[in-house]
Amino acid sequence: MRLLLLLSAILVGLALPAIARPVSYPDGWTVMQMNDAFSNSLHIHYSPTAKYSVGYKGEYFRVREWQFHGVQINNLIHRWNKPDSQANLYLKSAAGIAYSDQGTFDNKSEAAGFTGIAADWENRRLFTSYENRGIYAGDIDKSFSQKARVGFAPYIGDYGDVHTWLMLQVDHAPSASDELTVMPLVRFFKGADLLEAGVNNNGKILFNFVHRF
């Protein structure tokens, strides 16, 4: 199945819940839908503790026409809690199988995996994040990508309100035809639901939805 449809995902109504975090609270489940300029992905994970999560990762890379299915583990390396802000550092890794639909690799399968770090800092007004990932899928794909975001909240709402963030994302993928792209996007969240959408400078659409339970 080429396009992975992602149904729901998770976010707890925290004081500073501006990012869809790769590790939830203990015994928490998360379903994440992510659709950007390069791929469509589904990530379902369970967090036994607040330090790590484990679960299924499925992703379809549209340009090279291959998909990944495997197990992803997210580790919270460190969290900095301050009175008015929070920062996090994660390691995200996965291992599984790559299956290709493209050209000479049609119907080809390879062992595959990826790893990378993700970091973020936020208070109730400002937000910044950085993430990278190196992918190895045998002859099907070997690539590195990274992205960064900055954002701000035009107003500060109370608990239970609809919160809004205006953000700018920069993607760098050396192996892609569009190596560097820039995307303005908007993020809304209320309680356990988060939605974000944007369009980059090449007209590619980002749409993500998260619900945490």
C-alpha cells in the first residue's frame, strides 16, 4: 500500500504542548499521522515509561517509490524543565524491511533501518526544534536529511482554549532534487488534539494530525 493513511494521534493538554513528542507518559499510546514533501508515515507507539517508547513505523517515500515497515524505539536522552520553559533531546531509531516499487528495484526487499536525533525548546510564546535522520536500505536507498523549525504563538491562551502557533520549517535533503526547501505552516491544538498544515516553496503540502490517549 503506497500511501499510508494515518488516523489519529496524541497530545496531552500540558502547559507547553507545542510538539508531537516521540515519548508519551507511562502506559500512554500514541498514533501519529505525518505527511510532508517527501513521504507519508504512520507511527504507533507505546511508552512503558516516560523515558522511551516502542512501536510500529510504516513510511512510504514517494519519489523513490519504496516503503519501510519496522519497529521504532524512541529514547528520551534528557529533559530540561524550567519554571517557564522546557527542552528535550531524543534518539529515534528503527529496524525493519524496505520494499521497492521503482524501476530495477521493483518487488525488491532489503533489510533497512534509520537513526537520528531530535531536539526542541519551547516556552508559551516561542518554539524551536531540530531533527536529523540517516537511512540505510541496502541498494534501495541510502540518505541523510535534516530539518529545523522556529515558531511563535500570536496569543497565549488558557488551558482548554484553541492554541495557535505560526512556524517556519527548513528541510535539507542532499539526495533530493530540491535539496533545500522552506515551508511556512500553522499549528493548532486543543486538549489532546493537534493539527498542522503548510505548503513549501515548491508547492508541496504538509499535513499532520496527532491525538494522544
